[in-house]
Amino acid sequence: MWGWNRIAWLSVVSGMVIPVASAVPVTIQTPGGSVVVDISHAGPQGELVNPEPPTDAGFRPPTIFAAPLPVGSGARAWGHAGAFTAVADDATAASWNPAGLVQLEAPEVSAVYRFSDRKDLHASERSNLEVGANSYSSHELNYLSGVYPFRFDGLNTVISLSYQEAYDYTYVFTAQFSGANTGDLNTTVNNIFTETQTNVHDGAFVDITIISDVVTETQSQVSQALNSSLLSTLDFHQSGTIDAISPAFAVELTPTLSMGAAINFYTDGESRGNPVMSKLHAHYTGTSDSMATIVDTRKSTAHIRWSGTMISGDADAPVIEPIAQTEIQQFSEDSHSTREDPYTVEGNYYEYNRTEDFFGINPTLGALWVASDRLTLGVALDLPWSGKGTQTKHVQHEVTTFNSNGVAVATDTFESKESSEVTYSFPLYWSAGALWRWTDRLYTSMDVSQTRWSMYSYKAEGETAINPLNSEPHESSKLDDCWSVRVGGEYLWMLSWTELPVRGGLFWEERPSIGSPDQYWGFSLGSGLSLGKEPGRAILDIAYIFEQGNDVMEALLPDRTTYSDSTKHQIFMSLIWHF
């Protein structure tokens, strides 16, 4: 979860060139990428080496481990475990297979509510990384629509307008990591300094010039032991949705063949107070010790030359004598010092990401073919699309260093805020389904679908498109495409006062991960209640969905050292009102 290294540079202290130890970088692995923060350390002379500003992973997309696959909505459909492409006979058909809208014979409005509860049990390959269980829930208006059927040019035609919760990014991850590192910094620095001085003595009896050339050789030997011990906690929260407003239409071309299309206008959930955002808090405490031994040696050699003239003799007969002489002098000195500088540090790193003004558009196409009285086939195609928005990253970091007496000797704070235009490239999705009617009251359905996650990428303005799970260039690190198989069924229990459907289904699906896709499986149960008669009939539907994934989400942290068992419970409740 974290690591450190040492860097040395030079400073001049009292004429000596002394190696200095740097602050200690600590790498924190988070679901949003790696973050590097500095820990203060003492240099060999006891000077406090201040930390550098933190380095984050740059602009990164939200994690997609909580985001659903691009399939439709509704309690009735999920009661069949999502095997609804060839069924598509209620108002949510616009999100599964728009062609199925032609099966609606009366105007209606519908609303769908979703509740999700998820638990992730994490495990780590590293002994110093403690991960446990994270439980969290979310609830949203999942779908809202109005449908109006009519005849156009002799053909049965239906138009609809719907709102759909397309992606839910709710995710929570917490961890605690600790570690102790020791290392040695052994450095020898040699330097040579040269100095020349000239002195002139001009008097009544002497005229002498003295030139001294001094060559000084210095050597500084530093042995420094660095020790760091940290305990850190990580708290990551992500939330938000991407929603779609979708006008749709369907037309019955023949009694057995229908076609339909929806145009999806995507925005983030900001208008509903649920923008795509994440909050990261890393808190760390620990010790930072330094034991340094410095041996300084200075050796100087002086070459002294003097020349000139000297007047001697009596005043009546002065004698001018030339002077020339050279002398070499050497001297040296040694100094030895040892010091220990223990510090404790406490820091907080905060990172906030928020995406605003998000927009994208794509069509969903569908076809429905009634092959016989018993068999109906359906296909749907959700074309790839790009969503663009403005992402703002706000970073705050504060680290306080305390001496051995517990007195704060330094507090370093850093803050930055930047924004970038970002582009998400979402994948193509297709499904093919079959419906088999055993009797008028019993049928089963099956869907096979594929999501082309190899097309999924993220790009910040001025940067290369990346694979959102490992931040590698998208072209050289594409995700694998993922498949799913869903089987469902419904039995209609006729009572004297109402009809009581009993629904159930099973599903298996792949979800994107680094290497091979993650495997998930699940089942669903559902029922409903019909009240009143046309017009004004109301239908209440409810569905429960359970899903399980074992040893999944390997790419949750950049170093890929965690695995998770994930379980999710969902409840969908629908209300449909026929006019």
C-alpha cells in the first residue's frame, strides 16, 4: 500500500559541502489512483527537510465497480432476472427493446423505485494492508415514463418519453495500512578549493610582494540511518448517477414484426442533487528517525612566494639587496559528529472530485418478431456513445512535524484546485432474446448479451485516452468484452378478484477487470398485483435480485493486491397506471 525511497542533494555548510537527506515520499494506493505525500525527515546536520507538495494521479474517472451494466429498468423485467428483450411488454420496454412498446394498447404512466444494499468483503495479499468489509446502500427513482399508443397511416404506433437511471456510481472503500522501513544513506563528497592572495609591503627600507597560493582539499563522509514507521487509514466514498431522458417510438410494420428506437440524452444527476463525485481522506501518523554520523577532513597546502628589495648599509652608502624566497606549509584538521533526530508526523490528505455539465447522446434500436403463437424473438442494440463534462479536482494536504518533546516544529500545508474537460467513451451493448409460451399462463424467456467494454475509455483534455481501470493507454490496454446469459419465467395465477404473477430467474454475467473479466451470478424473484379495470387499472410490481461475485475487483487498487467477495441485494418496485 505504501513505499518510500531516499534522494540526496548537496548544500554548503561553513565552507563544507554536506549531503542532505530528502523528505520521505509515501505512496498511498487508492481506488482513484496512487497518491504520493512527503514525510519530513532530518538531514545529517539535524536540519528539518520540508516535504514537497503531494503528487496525485491526475484526472481519473470514477470507479465502475458499482456502476451497472447498460441494461434496462423495472420491477417486472428484473423479476425475470433481466431476460426481457423478447418480452418487453410494459412501459420499461423503451430501455430494453423499444420495439416492444407496440404491445401497449392504452396510454399509461409508470414509475420505478430502486433500493440497493451491497457488501464487499475484501482480502489482501499484503500483511501490512488491513482490509475488511464495507457495507453501503443507495436508493433512487429508477425509471419514470409516459406512453401513448395510436394509429398512424394504418399502423399501430406508440410514442413514449422516459427518464432512466443509467449508471449508479455509489461505492465505499476503507482500509488501514502500516509499515516500518529502514535504510542507510552512505555518501562521500570530495572538493578542492583554491585561493590566491597578494600582499605588497612598501616602506622606507623594504619593497616586498608576497603571493600565497592555498589549495584546500575537503572530504565529508556521511553515514545516515533513516527509519520510518507509519499507520495510515484510507476512507473513500463515491456517489452519483448518470441519467437518460429518452423519447422513443415503435411501429408495428406487420402483424408479426415491430421496430422501435429511443434517443437517449445523458446527463449527470446534478439536477437531482446527486452529481458524480468522490471524496478521499487519507490520515497518517508515525515516526521519522534519523541517526547521522559525519566525519569532515580538511587538508590545506600553502605555497608562499615573496620577492622584492631591501635597503641596508649606512645612509651615505645604501645597499639595495634583492629578495626571493619560497616556502611550503601544510596543515590539516578533522571533525567527527554524531546526532540522532527523532520526529513524529501527523498528516491528512483530502481529495475531492466532481463532474459537472455532463452530456452525451446515443440511440437504442430494437426489433420484435412473433415467429409463432408460442415463440417470439427480440433483438436490441445500444450504440456506443461519448459523454463530455467538466471535472474539478480539489486537493488539500497538511502535515505537522513534532520534535521529541512533542512540540510542533513545522506545519506544511498545500492546496490546489484545477478543472479539465473530460470525455468518457461508453461501450456498445447488444442483446438477443427468445420468449416461449408454454400456455396462456406460463412462459419462459432467455437473453444472451454482450457489452463491448473494449471500447470504454476516459480522456482528460490534452492527455491520452486511458483504460479507466489501470490508467494505462487505452490503445495498448483494452478491457475484455463481457458476456451475460439470463433466464426467466412467469406464471400467472388467476384469482377471482385479481391476477397474481409469480416470476423468477437466474443470470450469469461478466464484468470488466484487468486480465480476465470478473464472474458474477444471481437470481431474482418477483410478483405483482393488478387493481381495478380498464380504464384506470393500476399494476403494482415488486422484484428482489441477489447477485454474488467471488474473487473480483482485483483492479480496485493500482498495485492489484486486493480481492473481494461481493454480494448485492436489490429491490425494484413499479407502479403502472393505465388510462
